[in-house]
Amino acid sequence: MSIIVPKSNLIDEMQLHKCVASNKMCKVLSMVSKYGSKNLIRTASANNDKIITLFTQMLACLNMEAGTDNIKDIINRMATSDNLDKDASINKANKERKDDIKIASKHVKDSHYQIDISKDLIKKDSKQMFMVSCYARDAYLGRYLIKRNYFYTMDREKFADAAYDEILTKISSIKDRYYNEIIDVSGIFAQTKQVLDGVISEIEIKDDSVGNIHR
């Protein structure tokens, strides 16, 4: 006999994936707190290869890597994140954002898609970062096809918001193109991936995934 599990007892898979990504960044922020802001700024500014190598190795252990910015600049910005916005926790609700885009299929044989976009404030000890996430789920199969998380230091909130707005606008355009029959259902996944590949993050998670559809 099958057991029916109440919806209230089910785990929100999206929140679980976001928690994993957030925990990785918390470990990086813990390292920054451990070494101290003044010490990190001084050593990074002095081109201290040891601290840069240590930071890079820790990112690698978490399957993360620095983005296009100079890693010394990233260390400096992370080290000063506790001083840039002391009211961030109080204003957290104003800084965090969330939208979802549902694309219902026009044919029974095709999948429905749900794309969840969010901007969250991550805080560990006295350090803070912004995480912009975009998760695309195939509702037909009930699993995530794309998981992307983008990280930004506190002084670059405008870049986090710009990334969020870019994703929201372009995914909405993909939905419109599908309903206006400019693209077919297979184009939804391909164009969504293309949009997310173009978003720049200060620190990237290398195992952010793109799934394959098997029916």
C-alpha cells in the first residue's frame, strides 16, 4: 500500500539547494572572519601570495572559484563587508527579492516550466554577501534542470540587483516568445541557459548544474 505524505511534511527542494550554496559561502565568510579584516586587507594589499593561495585553495575545496575580478580585490571587499552596511540585518526584508515565472505548455506532451529567481542576504559572523539564485524546474518530471547561484560583496549590491533584473527581464521575454510561437518548447531550456551563462558573479560555484531531460 502506498503511503501518502502530506504536503506540509515535504521538503522544499529549492530551499535545500539554496541552503547548500549558502553554506558554502558561509564557510568562505568564516575564513575571512577568522583572519580578521585588517590582517586580510593588509596582506592582500601587500600582494601576499600566501593568503591569496590559501583563499583560492579553500574555494577549490568547496568547488568554487573567483570570477573575473582580481582575487585580491574580492578579498578586500569581503573583509570590509561588516562595515559597509551595519543595518543590513534590520533592512533585510527590503534587500531580499523573490519572483517566479511559470511557463505552462501549449501541448499535453510538453513540460511545464517553473523558474524561481531570488536575491538573499547571507550573513556569517560579522560578514555578509548577496546571493542571487535562479532555479529552473521541469514540472513534468519534477526535478531541477538548472541551478545557478551568483555571489556579490556588500558594496556591489547594485550589481546584484542588475543581475536579478537582467534574469527576470530576459526569462520573461523567453516566456513571451514561447507563447507568441517565436520559439518552441525546446528553446525555453536552451535560451534560459544562454541567459544565465551570461551573468557575471564575483565568486562562482563550479558544480552549479544543468540537467538533461530523459523521459
